[in-house]
Amino acid sequence: GAGVSQTPSNKVTEKGKYVELRCDPISGHTALYWYRQSLGQGPEFLIYFQGTGAADDSGLPNDRFFAVRPEGSVSTLKIQRTERGDSAVYLCASSSTYNSPLHFGNGTRLTVT
Amino acid sequence: SQQGEEDPQALSIQEGENATMNCSYKTSINNLQWYRQNSGRGLVHLILIRSNEREKHSGRLRVTLDTSKKSSSLLITASRAADTASYFCAFLMNRDDKIIFGKGTRLHILP
């Protein structure tokens, strides 16, 4: 079956602009995670959904970051007033249950100029 | 930081040798997982070990878990050039059900 899909694969935006990053998880997966990864570092936890609700959003850096999953499937990570420090690869992953392995998408590489 | 610590940060070995990577964590966990990443994009799940398990095998991979020391190791036997990648441990915390990743080990297999 189809894996986790993330769009766009690359996004270049100017400082101060708004961006949306989309994640299509594997069908039927209830758990969905967003991570951010900088070069040479491990994935940094941002937010975790169980169904439609954000079970834990403690990793969101500040109130410029927001994520939704309105129907318990597709999720969108929204970043307002982007800053150069937001440049990174944003990874999405889903799993069938909270304690199952994660299936990752290929990520969105965000570059803020 | 809630992140796990991995060592070594980087490892270069000859093809055919065994590679061992270690991971330590700080909190009570439900399970610990190992992932592989090529070229800085999506990670691929390798193996999951639950907190009540001590050792697990999958092909050329062997994972151990010592919950008293809060540490795990990943052994890759008979390494191949194709094993060159970054390897990450990740643990599911009991406290709040989120999965936290370590900083990774960059493995380079020399031909």
C-alpha cells in the first residue's frame, strides 16, 4: 500500500511569509507525529496526534507553529512569520497504534531566505 | 534534554567487520526502537524491543536492552557497504506516550 506522503518535498520562502506543510499518513493509522531535523542532528519532536486531537504539542517551538488534523487523517503543519532559523527538514510519521513502529515520509525541506 | 544520547557519534569500519552502536536514555520507557536514515530524508524502522525484553534479533541485526542501566545497543554483523547510513535510537516514553529520538550515529563502511 501507499506509504506516508509529504508535500511539497521542497519549499523555499522568504522571511516573514506563511507556509503550510502537508502530511498524508498511511490509511488507518491513528497516531501521527511531526518532527524537525537539522543537518547532523536527530529528529526533534514537535507534536503528536492520536486521532483528531493533539495528544502532545510540547515540542512546538513557539506560537508561530500550529498543526491540525481535522478528520483524523491528513495533517497540516502551519508556520507563521517564518524565520531563517526555521529552515530544516520537517518529517511526518504515522503508526497504527501508539506503541507501534513509525512509518516516515520523505520530509519537506524548508528553506527560509 | 529528553533526547537520548548515542555513542559513538561517528564510526568507520572495514566491510565485513561488526558495528556496535549504543544508546542511553533518562526516563521510563514502553519500548525502544532503532531506525536508519540515508541522505537526510525519511527514516526506516529496523527493530523494536519492548521494555520487558532483553535481546532481539532480525537478520544481521541484534539489539539488547538493559532497563536498569537505561541503555540499549545495536549490533550489525558482517557489515556491508550498503549499511553506510545514520542510525538513530528512539524511545516511547511511559509518561506521555511520545517517541523521542537520539542524536544518531553516522556509520561509514569502508570497502
